[in-house]
Amino acid sequence: MFRKIAIFGVGLIGGSFALALKKAGVVDEIVGVGRTAASLERARQLGIIDSISTSAADAVQGADLVLIAAPVAQTGNILASIKPYLQPGTVVTDAGSTKTDVVVAARESLGEKVAQFVPGHPIAGRETNGPDAAIVDLYVGKKVVLAPLPENPADAVARVAAAWERCGAIIHRLTPQEHDKVFAAVSHLPHLLAYALVDDIAKKSHASLLFQYAASGFRDFTRIAGSSPEMWRDISLANQAALLGELDAYMAQLSRLRHHLAQSDGAAIESVYANAQRARQNWISTIEAAEQQNKEGGD
């Protein structure tokens, strides 16, 4: 399916993409591009990539597909670096967790070649980073959101979708604006909250005592605070407006709960907890039903 794929950023996201396509047997050569030679060499040792490129021109030369799996703040610079060397048959996509800012960067950086860029976002991840974190089945059964541009030819979108489907992913489509509103609520805000809680506890004078008794509930709630601070800094700033809106709504909810607690209003507190429990159980049931359907087939 692919003669050559160039991946900018061969850590968890880019590396797992490469491993999955290699396992599927649909790519002849994968070239890795990144900021650190040690990380790229490690990716080659692990068999994630076939070769290393230090030149944007060499990386995209003859490539069918280019994936940008770097922090979103780097997207514009990467696109600008490859623009002079993009051949008409090359399709570029990204794996960034925000889309509105990425589209703006793509239009500014690629100009008349923006039709070759198909925005994307795989909804999968772990709290670990780097080439050693990459796993071959990361995307199996997971959603990948594509946010195509009006300029994108249908075959360019189909090529990106086909690559992710070969990784085992399920394709969904949203506009860039819809994407950022959705993920501000269900991804970006939870990361902000997890980081804030762990940072708050770590700064307390008796932090060592608190961490000594933190158990599975604390571990589960704060797991995502182990993610890349650089990446999530960029995501938070890139989706600032939507994230601020979700944060304000959450703070209002906390204020209501604080009032209930201060008033010893057990019924009101239980009502919030019960509604949250029902919503979560319904969500989990929906996920489990979808996973079962994917195993058995069907629409």
C-alpha cells in the first residue's frame, strides 16, 4: 500500500503507528525524523523505523505519506520545513490533540499546498513517552478522528483513513471546531485536573506522608499526570478558549459541591454522586458493547 512513510516524532504515537503498519505488511520503508539523535537511533534499534533522516528534503522525497506526531506547537515549523520538497503525490497528516490551531498553522505554512494536508487525531495513548513506549496494538479498536479540509481530495482523505484502518483503528469525522470542543471536555480538562492535583499534593510540607498512603484510587485518577508535560502544555495553550470554558464550568460545579458540603446537605451530595455513577456506568456499557461488536463484526 505504501512505498515510503516519513514520521516526524517516533515516540509512543508515531512509533506505534509504524509498528502497526509494519505488522500489517503494507509499507516498504519507514523513515524517522526527530529532534534527538539518541531517540531516533533507539527507534531504529527497536525496529520501529528503517532509517533516520536529518533532512526534511530527504525525509519526504518519494514518500506516499507523512505523519507529524510531534507536539502540536511544532506542527507549523515542520510543515514549513517540508513544503518546498512536497511532491504532488505526497499526503501529509498529523496526530495532534487539537485541530483548529493545526489547521491555521497548515494554511500559513503550506499555502497553496494545504490540500495535501489531512488533519487527524488518534484517540489512543499511554502515560509513557519515547520509542520504548511504542506498542504494535495501540490503535486496535480505537477511534481516529479525521477533520478533512474543504480542499482535500477524496483520495487523500482515503489514504490517511486506510493507513489508520490498517493499524486496527475506527475512523470518525468531526470539523476542527467540533473536535476541539469535544476534547476540551473529555481529554484536555481531565489532564489539567490530574496535573493540578498531583502538583498540589507534591507541594505540601507532608507530601511524602500523603504519597505513602495514596492507593489505587489516587493512582487511577492521576495516571494521566504521567504524560509528557511539554505535549500537554502545548495542547492546553492551543485549545485555550475551549479549555477555559470547560474549566469555568467545572469550577462552578466544585463551588456547588462545596456549598452542599458546607451545609452538610447529604442528599444533594448523594444526588451528584449518583448521577455521575449512572452516567459513567452507561458510558462503560456503551464502550463494552462497541468493543464486542467490533470483535463480532457488524455495523
